[in-house]
Amino acid sequence: MSAIKALIPGFLLTWIVSLIIGSQGSRGGLLDITHTFYQGHELYWSWPLFCGATGLAWALFAMME
């Protein structure tokens, strides 16, 4: 259950950080931020950041149980 709960903060952290860094024109180095268009909307996303943020949130939720 901790892993499922960790998806929400992992998504939010990735979305906010990618939006801030990506909108400035940077790719974020190892974060590999990509700029995509989805149904007419711009989206910045980073899979390495999402995996790291979800793992960190999962560890925090698991320690709180």
C-alpha cells in the first residue's frame, strides 16, 4: 500500500520540478527532462526524477507504518 500512496507525491514532485526547470529551456542534465505535447497541452516530464521521487516517498511511507 505504501508504494501506491507514494505515486501521488512522486508525480507532484516530478511535475513541479520538471515544469520549473524545463520551462527555462534546460534539460536538467541527468534528469533528462523532455518537452512533449499531449492533446494540445505542453508537458515537461522526467522518468528518472519520477522513479527517484516515488522511491523516496515509498521509503518515507514505509517508515511511518
